[in-house]
Amino acid sequence: MSRQHPQINLSRRSLFKFGAGAIGTGILTVGLGSNLLAAETAPAAPAEEEVTPDKALQELLDGNDRFVKRKRKNPHQSYTRLVEVAKGQKPFASVLGCADSRVPSEIVFDQGLGDLFVCRVAGNIATPEEIGSLEFGSLVLGSKVIMVVGHKRCGAVDAAIKGAQVPGQIGSLLAAIKPSVESSKGQSGDKVENACKANVLSQVKKLKSSTVLSELISAEKLKIVGAYYDLDTGKISILN
Ligand SMILES: [Zn+2]
């Protein structure tokens, strides 16, 4: 058992006691006390087609393809959808992306309300908080794929390469990226791109070391992939 995750024995039911839970019927909610009790006894939702990790990944790639080809459908952005997902969420995919304003997940994957469970932080690093959030997204909410998305000309990666002296807490971001800068040294090509891709793969590895996530992967309920976003074309490329 990983020392990082002593709470691995938490069942979905015990998560209800935390005020957040997954319902066996397929309706997933986040709420408090009595609301959860009501949700647990709610009638079964209509059967939905089972989303597999492969299908979830394909849906992300298809959405990005529509974005690149300027054929966005802008799905799930109606008021009807807002009302529907207000009752409970069941995002099919999670994204660990950079906070960069040019890489907004719902737009570049052409998705809408309730579709994506998104964690964004400069340098798309898997901090304990991000890992915990993504564990919640998959274990409790049922997200079937986690995509770590790095991007071209990432400022955080560039600053880590330059060893920039930075104020406040910014240094904590750079420290997390630094090992990938070191491991990608000596590779031919663009330094920032190489370090950025190495960083994505390093964060994927970190996520896979989560006991919660690795158990979901073993049960074929989850896939974790790394990807690179091209700022110039809008295209997502899978790295692993
Ligand atoms: Zn960035």
C-alpha cells in the first residue's frame, strides 16, 4: 500500500459520509447529509451506454479534431443541460492541464457542462491536491480517462529551464518541473518542447503511482494518457 494513500480502504459508500458520493444507479452527486440520503434512495436512472476508457479517450480526440477543423458542435451548453447536470455530475473524462489561458479544456476538446473534470495548474503538475482531485474524479464520479495536457511554449517550463528567480510560491511550480528539465537535457530539438513533453510523461507516471488510480486501471475502469497541445494549430497529440 502506498504511503501516500493511507485512505485507500475508503469505499464509495464511506465517501458518502464525507458528503460526496457515487450512486449505484449511475446518478452521481456531490452534496450534504440529507440530500445524499435522498439521492441514495432515488429511482434508477435510465440505462446508459457504458463508457469505456477507450471510448472516453476517443471522444476527447474527436472533440479536438472538430476544434482543429473548425467544426465545433459546442455540445451540452444549453439551459436544459445545465438543469440536467445540476442534479448530479458524471464527467466522462478528466484533464490535468496547464493554467495557461490559451488552453481551455472545454473549448479545445469541444465539450460542455458536466463533461469534463478539469484540474488546471501552471505546468500541469500532479501535486497532492491535483492527485486527490483526480482520484475523486475517477473513483467517485466515474471519469474513465485522465489526460495530462502539456503545451507548446509553456511559460512555466521555460522558466524552469532558465532557472528563473521568482517571488512568492511560484518557485514551487518550477521545482516540480525541474527534474523533467534535467531528464530531457541533451535531446535534440526545441528545449522547451522536450522538457514539456518529459514533464507530461513524468506527471503521468506520478498519477499512475496513486494506489487509487492504479487499481482503477487494473480493473479496466480507467486509462491515463499524456498529451501535447500545439498552440499554433490547436491540435492535441498523444505522447504515450
Ligand atoms: Zn503552460
